[in-house]
Amino acid sequence: MTTQTEAGGTPAAGPVERVEVLVVGGGAAGLSGALVLARARRSVLVVDAGEPRNAPAGHVQGFLTRDGVPPGELLAAARAEVAEYGVRLRTAEALGAERRPGGGFRVALADGTAVEAERLLVATGLTDELPPVPGLAARWGRDVLHCPYCHGWEVRGARLGVLSGGPLAVQQALLWRQWSAEVTLFLHEGPEPGEEEYEQLAARSVTVVDGAVTGLVTEGDGLTGVRLASGRVIPCGALAVSPRMSARTGFLSGLGLRATDLAVKGHVVGSRIAADASGATDVPGVWVAGNAAEPTAQVLAAAAAGAKAAMAVNADLVAEDTRRAVAARRTPFSPEAESAVCEAVLGERRHGL
């Protein structure tokens, strides 16, 4: 890792660090990938803006051996593990990325520095855009929820509400019914269920309430009800919503890599960075893992995706290392080869010129 100046001798805006792999995003996916790469003896830098998606949540659920751990505690343990292998960690926001003329990438950071890397692993996650209902944001991750597999057990048996936000509302209400016998589907501004869907809801004793939701009712530090435009308040201990999940991709625009819409039943529910099964994107040398690629992935799945992408990154670097070695072998009298021979023969016996 070195500091350098721009090509042509013009000083860089700040120090420029060189690594083999730059991981952008220090959540479960990014740190898992960094761990695999470091164990493969790659130089790795992780930059993270410090805005994890699950920060509002009190605990991480469904993560084998770590079920119930606070998100911050899980990340602290992961950072300590990767640091033991020499991974460098920096709190910084990536502003832009571009290809370098000699190969690899250059990423500018908000602190005025830059990083040059042969490969990029993008694990920037996503942002949840909540429906514009007063009070939702303040209770997000507490009793305003989105994933029954993340939070269902904690609110089991409570009066649950589901705020319709599209054609998946009925499916969502039937899913949440697994955790409570008292589920109310608030149609709000969503489409009215079809005849078959109404029958399904009735068969599972899911109550359907028409009318726009205008706010929440709380008592102490807990949700107690949902207020309708009519003024009526429906008792509710937790409310499930469907946020729009948008991948964080702004810094990648210089590489021509942009998020694509994620649609379910013709309804756009968010955006993602398209990639193959290994995490490779359409831009050679750039991989993606975690929620930026799969918005619905839980923490455990995101970590697994980060490890898988890291293996693909290392395999790609191995292939390039091999190509370079073959080229050097075919050109035994190159300057690089002569330098290597001199170093091996003279070692510390060489004299300075």
C-alpha cells in the first residue's frame, strides 16, 4: 500500500492507497468477502460510510450461532476478525469510481483521498424508502416492520397490521398470519383484492379495512393503533409495511454500472445491481454481494454471498497472475525479469549506484 502522485507528476488531491481488492461497504457481505480474500493472502481495504441498513433494529435474528445479537455487536466482532488477517478498515464514503489507463480502478473518497485497486467488491447495501405515512419512520425497526422472518417471532400473538402498498399485500397478510391469529390488512392506497383473494383472507380470518391510513397511535414507547382518515383507530401492536428497497450505487456511475428495477408481478418494489451467480457484474473486475444485489437477503445470506463473491474475485486474480507469469516466462529478457534475477543473485551484496 503506497502513496503516490497522479500520472504526469501532478499531485493527487490526497493520499492514494493501492490494494489488490477494495471492498466498498462494511456490513455482513463486505466483511465476509474481506475475510475470505485476506485468507487468500490478498491485500484488502474495506471502506464503509457507517450507515448500516439494520441500524434501527435491536437484534439480528435467524443468524445461526449469533441469533439475537445486536447489529453493532455483530459488526464489531466481524471487524476484529478481519483485522487479524491484515484487512484495513476505513470509515469513508465512496464518491466516484473510474477505470485506470493501466488497468484496475480508482475510487475517490469523501475525505479527499483515493484508492487504486485491481478489483472491486461492492457491498453497499440499500436504503429503505418508507410509505409517506406520518409516524412510520420514527418506529421503523421497532414495531413498524417489513420481514416476518426477521421480526415475526418477537411479535407473535400480537395484533398485527399489514399496510397495503401494492399487489403483494394479500400475500404478505397471509404470510404474517403464521405469527398471529389477529391480522388486519389495511388497504390504504393499494389495490382492492380480487374475489379469490378475499376468499383466502376470509378463510384465514384476516380482517380487511378500507380507507387511507393517516397516522399511528402510540402509548408510552409502543404502537397501540393505526389511525384512518375517517378518524377511526384500529388496535394494532405492530405494523408490517413494504418499503421500496433501493440499492446504493451512486459512486458506480462513472463505470457505467447502474441499478436496475426490481419488479414483482409487474410492480416495482426496488432496485438492484444485476449480477451472475458469483456476483460478477456487467463491468469486468467489479463484483457485488449482499442487499445491493439481492434486496430481500437476510444477514446470513448476505454474508454467504460476500464469501462466494470473494472466491470468484480471488479466482479471477489468480487467472491474471498466471497470465502475467506465462508472459514473463515467454519473454525472459524483459526489464522485470532482469530486475528479478539481479535481486535474487546479488541480494544485500549489491552496491548502490
